[in-house]
Amino acid sequence: MLPPLPKSAIPACFSATDLSLVLLKDVKELWTNSSNKFFDGLAAGRPVAVNNTGWQADLLNHSCAGFDVDPRDHSAAARKLHRHLMDQEWLCKAGRNARDLAVNQFDRNMLAEKFEGVLVSAIGS
């Protein structure tokens, strides 16, 4: 575990990894979570693994930018993580897919423009 770091140091940390893990307590209400480390991993072009079956798991599996593991089966999760971490071809491809997601779906400027469009549309209604 790293000590607390300034936000400006986070990209370098994520870029030094092979894969980003987003681990949450196994509570269904957390499946809608949108943690920063999920987006930081994508922005760094690193595959992401999550331990829930929420929207992030669906997105990762659909886009081939990562995968989900069963939070109740630690042995299976460890095997799946190991298999993916040992597959350099998969890591490269999933990393490119992760970066594509970051740029094409979660870019803050693009999202701000969309949000502005919604507000302008609401005012015009």
C-alpha cells in the first residue's frame, strides 16, 4: 500500500502497473460505484479488474478492457488474475481497449460538453 499521495502523482503510479484492481465489499448497493481508481486505471491504459457484477464489470467485459472476478471465490479470482497477468498479449490489447474507453467515453471535456447540452436543452424546454 502506498502512503497518501498528491493527485498529480496518481497517473505515474497507475502507469507503473500491469493491471488496476477495484475491490469493493460484496454489497449489491456498491455495484453502482464509480470509484476514481476505475477511471484512473482506464486513463493510464491499464486493464481493470473488479470484484462485482455491476455496470463496471459489464463495461469491462463488453469492451475487453478488463474483467470481473467473483468476490466470494477467492481461489478462482486469484487464478483468473494470474492467468491474465501472465498473458502479455492480453495485457497489451486490454490496455489499449481501456485507454480507448477513457478517451471515447469518459473524457472530462467531452462529458462536460454533453452535460452542458443537457442543461441548455432543459432551459429551452
